[in-house]
Amino acid sequence: MSNSDFSADLKANLESIHARINAACHRAGRNPSDIRLLPVTKTVDEARLRAAYALGIREMGENKVQEAQGKWEAMGDLEDLRWVLIGHLQTNKAKHAARFASEFQGLDSARLAEILDRRLQHEGRAIDVLVQVNTSGEDTKFGLPPEQVVDFVRTLPAYSSLRVRGLMTLALFSKDESRVRPCFVRLRELRDRLRQEAPDGIVMDELSMGMSGDFEMAIEEGATTVRVGTAIFGARPTADSDYWPGFAGKQDAP
Ligand SMILES: *Cc1c(COP(=O)(O)O)cnc(C)c1O
């Protein structure tokens, strides 16, 4: 496919996603301007990312630090582009992340908070951070168990380079809506509780939940950010297990 074909497809996909976001907001009595669409650009090559930029995209969500860093270096001329790391981050990658990420949606341990904060201070930077919660209870998913989140968040004011904004989750991958929706509800209820119990200086506004297959449901349940990859950029050439260690497959999930 040529880049201009890609650009036309991309434009149509973005319009369709925005229409679906609007419809979901309408059903839920929410304002579409309260929803942030974070395009997830993993596996998408530079030429296509530049086409996306030309269409107005100013944030790119990436799951692997090395891939994200390569793209950040290659597209350093696009100065207003924000790189958002989504999902689990190994502590030995924190120093790379600290160089370029504007936001990290995947904080899930005290050790990572400490190392990332130290690296950010070294770089003289601060980033937005969301705490990842395992709302599905699956062993293969990263994130803190919901019952540990309040205590964890209480420790975060110690890390001055981490601007805590809210929570993030990956719901159960299932076609059975009655098993997916409770994951989103759980995250929202936790956020509401944290709004009462979070320490001073910690603002818990963001709920990053919902992907290509379930973002409308997530909006109905209160998502403020939806992370959408394939519905914008098309199917990925690599298996999702490359990006989510231990992941068995989205299509055949029960
Ligand atoms: C890949 C990814 C997404 C987007 O998934 P799609 O199904 O392609 O929309 C969202 N969140 C995380 C953490 C991801 O790794």
C-alpha cells in the first residue's frame, strides 16, 4: 500500500473511531471532549507514523522501550510529539524510558517507582504516570492486585519526578461482555475510592482503559483515555504474545 493510500485509510479509521467514541459518550451521558484517544503505534513504521502526524496525531503509545526509543530518535524533528509507554516496564529499561517518555502507563511496583524516579532526576525530567492494576485477576497480566493499590499510591509522593495521574488496566480478553465490563467497573470504583483516600498532591483523574475491541464499553464505564491500535492502523504483523509475555492469544480467549 502506498503512503497516500495509507493516509486515506488512516483518516477514515480515525473518523470512524471518533464517531464511535461520540456514540458511546452519548449513550453514557458523557462529553466526548473528556475522552482522550491515545493511538497505539507499536509495529507501525516511521513513514506511517509521519502520515499519522500529518493528520494531527501528537501522541503515540508504545509497548516496548527499545522500539519506542528508536522511533523517538528517528522522529526527533517532530518536537511536539509525545511518547507514551504503555504496559509493563522492566526495571533495567527504566533508564532508557527516562530519556524520552512523556508518560508511563504501567507503574506496578515500588522498586520500579524508585528506579524510574532516580533516572528521571538524573535526566532533569518529570513524567506523567498511571498505576497499572490487574483487574482481571489473570496470572498473565501485569499490574497490582486491586487491594494493594491504595497502599501503593500512598507511597508515591516520595517520588518527585513521577506526576501521578490515575490508573490503567487491560481488561480480560473475552467476547463475553459480562466478564469484560466488571474489569472496567473495578478500575473506576478503585479510582473513586482513591479520590477520597489518596495523599495530598496526588490527583486521581485518569482512567486509561479500553482498546480496539472494547473501548466503547470502557467509555460507558468511565474511561478518560482509550488506547487504540489495530482499529486505527490495521492488524499488526506480529503476534500480541511478542508484546505481552505469557499472553496466549486474544482471539481464542474464552
Ligand atoms: C497494543 C496495546 C493496546 C492496543 O491494542 P489494540 O487491540 O490494537 O487496540 C492497548 N494497550 C496496551 C497496553 C497495548 O500493549
